[in-house]
Amino acid sequence: MEQNTFTALILFSVFFGGSIAQTVPVTTYVTTPKVIEAKLGEEARFYLTYTTPDNSSEFTVSRLGANGTEEILRVVDLTVTTNANWTMAANVQTGAVDGDTRRVNVTIYQTDFVTHEGDYVAMVTGSDGAAQDLFTIRTLASPDQLSLSVTSRDVSEGTPIQFTCSGNTGRPEPVVHLLQRETYNGTNQNATFHRVLSDTSPSGSFLENGTFSLSHNFTWTPTWQDNLVEFRCDISYNIGLGTALSSAQSNQITLNVTSTKIIQIETKPQIVRYKEEDLVVVCTLNKPETLQNLFFLQLKRRSPSGTLNNVVSVTGATIQWQDQTLQNRANVTGTVASPPTAHLSMVIRKDSVQCPLDFTEYECSLSGFGTGATGAFSEITDPVKVSYTVQPMLIETPKVREAGSGVDTSQREFRNGTVIELTCTGQIGSDQNATIRWCAKTAGAPTFTGLSNAAVHSMTTSGPNCQNIRSSTVTYNITSSDIRTEFLCESGYSSQCNSGTAKQFVTISLDLPSSTTSTTPEVTTPSTTTSTTTRKVVTQGQNTAESNTGLIVGAVVGGVVVLIVIILVLVYFLILRRKSAGESYNTTKASSKSSSGGPTNNQIPEIKIQKAEEGPTKELNYVDLDLSQPSKPERKSRVVEICNTEYASPRKKTNQEVKDTEGYDNEALDEERAAGTQNGARESIGLSNGHSNGVAGEHVNVRM
């Protein structure tokens, strides 16, 4: 028992003790935010974390520039050294999150675009390697109030005018827009301003404090429908901001447009939001006092072939349709009973507007009799084109592939340093130059921020419902901070990320090296140990002590389970040994057929005869015992004869022994035989082999 117990204790100590005492190697890595948005002149706070097993490791942050890199700060054994600019402009503190992870807290007192804005690389070097991560500091400033001016508010139809939008637009450089809100019969029918002109590179310049001073001109040629229309300007930004900047809008300007023509045409609105607004075309009189009476008003529109065709007319109070197809989708009202009330109005309902068929040029004409000596009179307006906007609604889920592979993958876990490509295809709306934007949000980040990586866009193609379609591909380098990063592709967006009318998301995570543990210790030598390799990952705000605690608890629980199994095995062997020490025997006569899948009638079991504790073991097999010929009594006698010949002094069997060999209970053999038996021999015989011999059916096992 002592030997078995000692062996079991060795196994337990190697497995259980080795798991607890094993030192887990740590992979060096860095975690940084992707984009840090800091407002000019205000305080900005952020932190960086790095993990390495060496207290003497070096952690550096450098700013990347066209002329190389500039080291900003260095941390060695939690001691911080900063360059001259950052010494005065920022406070840097370090601390240990746990035994392996350090945290660098940075507070910029007053953010300055010259000192702070740019791309940075954070790097740590330790005994087990080096790691780095990139991040960007982006400086922002809210715009001031804008101002809109015009060369003349009173203007004749067809005479070009110039709007000037000016003011401080903050930072970064903006996109400037000219907007209008139409009126119909002197009242605002559409309370929402919509953009009619835009410029992504407006005229202006950056001031010394980093803000942009705008002074941009828009040239506009008014038509009759611009009469009493309100104009203003505003700005947006061409990058996705996680921080919302205050809006900037200008004052409003109303134009007074005069025309020399009697008849005029208005479209309501000039730019129709497809599927959201009705398309309205109205023919009215500008100078009704110049006419004595009217014969008719006629509405025409340009067909896809380029010709102007009659659509509908009004004579007296009678509506006459010439375009029977359009008649099924539109409503018309009108009258020419008197010049002051004369009009012809056609409305195509928003759910019936067809794109691009209905977004074309329209024209009005009249025929009547003028006052005084004018006589018969007819006039035709200039053609007016109705434009439209379509907001994108559909975009596919981003496809992911490893750079250079050319094959999309459903895999969403990637190793640190892997370069991936993300591709998104979808609608971009009515603007053929519109793009699909990419934003990202790392684990723990509150909002999405625009990726600084430049996206590559495909050529624009036309799709159904006046939607333009294109794809956008962006390249992204997986870093240690991408423990769980969510990407967003969107179109129809405004300045802030996640504002698009069509958007889709995909999440990728960091593929960490899996832990490998040898659960089967080698028992050939007591020095065998169990090795465990694991990768520690620390997200922002996570204490790695929690990870170590989980590892220790897991090892303890596993060790306890193994200990219980070993104890059960020991108990099992102890019971068998105790029974063996007592030499308990029970010889039975078995049936002629094995019930446990033993040898069949054509197989003769191997019979081993071994004398315990005295001298070398001698095994007798089929060759030693020729049992193929003798009958049952002869075989039994032969076995006993060999045993007596090899290992004991010859003696005559007692009647009781003969009875025992026939398979009856022998209570006398259940007790240990003393040295002073009847023949004085040190022996003990039992017959039971646990197999069917195919002839006699006994279980034979001879142990000496």
C-alpha cells in the first residue's frame, strides 16, 4: 500500500502543484483609442495602457510627421519623461493596473492644433517582444454665426446675382451650402430649407488659432419662381465626428424677381424629395391686367426623346387631357374664366411620381386677347426643369477579407497585425458623386468616429428608382486595441457618424492565441511539469488581476477534481490489496458456456501458474500443458501434477481437496494457511480462471 500511495501522491503533486506554481507568460501589447477628439483651447483627457512583464521596459509615444517622428513621452519603470512642448502643455501620470499592465493618463491643459493635432504611434519594448498601436488626435472648434449677403435683392428674371457666405466656421475646414425655401402665392408651402448649391473646397483660410475663416461666393440666376423665395447658407463637415459641433446658419434673404412676360410657370418645389413630396407644376399670369380675356392655358413637358409634348389644357372651365397615361397618376385643376384668377395646376402624387420620367422640363403657354390695341396675344414660358433628390435606403452588410487574398471570408476574428479590407456596396442616392463613409467604434467607446483611412470607391452605376449605386473599400490594420471593434458603412449621412439613411454594421474581434495545457503528466520521472501558455488581454478599465484570479481559481478547481479521482483509485487498489493479502478463495463450477464473451469452444485459454513471493515466476502456456487430448479429469490431474512437481513437495490429495476441485465451496481455504499445514508446505492453491475452456466449463487459475 505504501508504494501505491507514494506513487499517487507524486502524480497529484506533479499535476496539481505544477498548475498552481506555473508562471504564465505575458505577451507585450499596447491599447490606445483610435481617435481622440479635442476642442481647441479646452482640456482633453485620454489614457493609454501597455502590458509587459518587465518593469524596466520602455514605453514611448511619438508624433508622426512629414519630416519623421518626434518623441513626445517616454516611460521607464513608471518614470515619465516628456519633451519640452508637452512638459508645459500636458500632465502625464503613470500607474500600475496590476503586476503586468501599466496605465498612462494624459491631460492636455489647453489643446493646441500645432502642438497636439496629428497621428501618433505608441510603442512598448520588453523581454518578450515589442508592440505598437496608432492613434489620432483631432482638434475641433465650433463655428460662429454665418452671414449671407447678395448683390441685389430686386432682380429681373434671368439676371445673374451673387450670394456671399462668410464667417468663422471653426475647425476643421467645412463644406458650405446655399439653401432656399420656396413660396407659393406669397406663402411658405415648404417650411424646410433644402440645399441647392454646395462646395467642398470653399474660399477661405485658416487663422493663426487654427479656425477657418470662410468667404465664399455662389452665383445664382433667378427665375420667376424665385420671386419671394428665401435663401440662406450653412456648413457641414466632410469627416465623421464623434463629437457633435454646434450648427452654424446664416441670416435669410428674400428675392423680388420681376418678369417682362405675362405668363409664368412655377414648379413646387424645384428640387423634389422623391417619394416624400408631391410634384406640382403651376401656370399663372404675371400681369393679368394686360389681358382682356383668355382662350386657353396649355402645359407641356419634354419626353425622353427630347420633344415637348402637350400634357393637359384648360379652356373656359373645361380640362382636356392629351397625355392619357399621365392622367391616371395626376390631378389637374384650372380655369381661364377671367385673367386675374386664371391658372392651370397639375399635381403628381408622391406615391405616383416616376423617376426619372417625371423629373424633366415643363413649359406653359397661353392664348388670349390683350387690352387696348394689343389684339390677339400668345406667349410661351422658358422651360423649367424639375430636379429631385433621393435618399439611399439600402446598403449591404460589409464584406471582409484579408488584404491581398481576393476572397471574402465569414471569419470575424483576426490576429494582431493582420491587414483586412472591408467592402460595402449600396445605394448612394441621386447624387452620382456621393460616397459611402466608414466609421468605427472600439470596445468601450461611446460613439462611432470616422476612419482616417482613405476609402476607394468604384464607378457609379444607375439602379432602379433613380438610385445610384457604388461600392467603397477601406483597408484596416488590426491592432491589440481591436479586442472588439464595430465598423459602420453608411450613405446619405450628415456630419456625424451613424447619421446615414442607409447603414450596415460588422464586428471583428482580436484572435488571441489559445491557452494550451498538458493535462497528462509524464510519470516516468517525478520532475515532469505541466506547461501553460496564455495571452492576457486588458481592455480599457479592466484589471488584469481579475484574469489572474480566474486562472488560479480554475487551476484549483481542476486540481481538486483530479485529487478526488486519485483518491478513488487509491481506495480501489487498497481494497484489492487487502483482499489479496487475505488469500480468500472461492472456487465455483461454471456453466459450459461463457457469459462474458470469453473464448469460444475452439479457443483454449492461456493458463498461467505463478508462485507468489518465492523465487522467479514461471509461466506455463499451451505448449507446457498439452490439454487438447486428455479428458476433463485427466486435464485437471495434469495441472495439479505440474504444480506439485515444480513448486511443492509431493503429497497425496485429501478428500476435501478433491471435493474443492469439483467446484464446491471450501470454507477452509477462506482463511490464511499457516506454516504448519498438514504437509508443512508453504502453499496455497485456488482454481478459477474466469474463462470457459470449451470442454469442461471450469474457471481455472492456479496461483502458487
